[in-house]
Amino acid sequence: MWGRLQTRDRLRRIGLQVEQECPMCGMHSESADHLFTQCIYVRNCIKELNRNHHLIPLCSNMGRMNDWLQKPTVGRFRCQTIQCICTALLYNIWIQRNSAIWQGSLSHFTKVVQQIKNEVWLRIQSIMPRKVQNKDKDWLRSILL
């Protein structure tokens, strides 16, 4: 999937004349690896998500993040919650990237993290199984509220 995203490095490889720099940090060339794992903007988002709990590691590339997501180290509910957070993070980073390109605006990373938390909370609340243990419910509240 990562090789199909229309990042600037991919657009340049197929012959389009586009800027090379990341629209979010402006310091490095934009690639999927940079955009989702190396950009200072996404790293700030991850640090903010990890403020009280270590949820997502700072990976150097998408392959490592994918490998990490495939090796659950916690219970099923927590693993699925973390996967939901990662998915929401990637989606919101892509939205911010497009906003930076097309509207010339970029939301502060704390606002994006709050959006991610709200989206994940609503999604999990709507599908939460009844058999979730109270300690997992408390954990969920502690990371998202």
C-alpha cells in the first residue's frame, strides 16, 4: 500500500514536476516513510499520544511500524485499540499533509492528537464488546480522555 500513496517522491519518479520537500516540515523530501514515521510533525503527534502511556514506538520506517503492529504484546482489546489509534494517526497525518498542500494550513499537532483520541473513543465505544474487563475500560479512558 505504501508504494501507492501519491507522495512527492513517487510523483517525481513518474515524471511530474513537483516540489520535493515535505509540506509539513519543509526540511526533508517527502516519502511515505518520512511522512508517517520520520517527519518532526508525526513524531510530535506520537510523543503526545505517548504522553501518559507508551502506545506507539518511534519507528524509523513503515516496515518496522507494520512489523510492530503485527506482534501483539498485550491483550486482544488493547492490541486492537492501539491498532485503531495507529490507523487514526496515519489517516489524520494524510489529511494534514493534504491540507498543507492544498489550503496552505497545518493544524497544531496537539489539535490533531485530540482529534485522533476523539475518533478512536467514538469508534471503540460504538463497537466495544460487552466482555471487556473493567481494567481495560479504565485503561481506555486513561489514554483517550
